[in-house]
Amino acid sequence: MTPDSLDSQSTDFAIDALDGDDDLTGVLSVEAESFTNPWTREMYAWELQNRSVCHIYVVRVPGERVVGFCAFWLVFDEIHINNVAMRPAFRGRGLGTALMVHVLAEARRLGARRATLEVRASNTGALRLYEQLGFYVAATRRHYYTNPVEDALILWRDDQPGQPASGLEGSQDR
């Protein structure tokens, strides 16, 4: 399957918990394609020493072990989303939305009732996705990012009683 043949209605993908070194290699590859300051294998290895706090989910499609991922910390009743990325060739096809819906549902299952993350102020695509998922801008961190220097918007999402874990009406985990 090629990226062009995949669309948001496709069921030919899976979202799984990170499973071993091959998955971590895939995460690092997505990092390198997506960020100007990607995390290193050592940074992830340190994170993964505490699996009760650090959670990583990966998106798979036929023929590709990892095309996207989300890494987050679970601390009490909150998650802090550290990194979310999709290979550029697979963006705009609904996989990022499916991943985030899955992560928010899993976080809720684990007891989280709030979620937070930072995003580059210029990342309009990500901001649009996060707003659709019920995140709101709570603050700005000036000059948070480097290469290039840019502000980070701090986003929060608070679950409301009766609100779907995804924040999207009628959405389903795949």
C-alpha cells in the first residue's frame, strides 16, 4: 500500500503499544522526518525505564512497521503528550486523528481526566486537529522551540462528564 492509496476511511491500519526495539527504531525514523530537534534513542530508552508513566503508541499500515506515534506520560489524572508525529507521506489521511482518539481513550481508561501538550504556534495543521479534539490554548511559552526559535502554545483538554473520550461526536477507535 502506498501513502497515496490510503485515506481516512481505510481500515488498513492498526494502533498498538510500542513493542520492542524495531518499533523504537521506527519511532526514531518518524522523529527524524518530523522534527528539527528529534529525540534520540537514549532519550526514549530513559523514558521507557518507567513504563507505568511513559506510554507510546504506534500507527502501522501494511508494509510499514511504524508510520506515526504518540508518546505521553500519565501522572495521576493527567497525561502530558510529549511527542506526536506522522511520516509526512501519511499526513492528511486521518491517521493522526485516529491515533489521538485512541490515545485519549486509553488515557481515560487509565484514569486520566485531563491532557496537555505544547505545539509550535505556527503549526496550524496540528492546532486544527487538537481543537477538533477539544483542546484549548491556555498559555504561551515564549521562545520555547529552537531551530527555528518559536513560541509554544500550551494546550489543555478537560474531560467533561458524558463527553466522549475523543471529543469528536460519532468517532470510533480503530
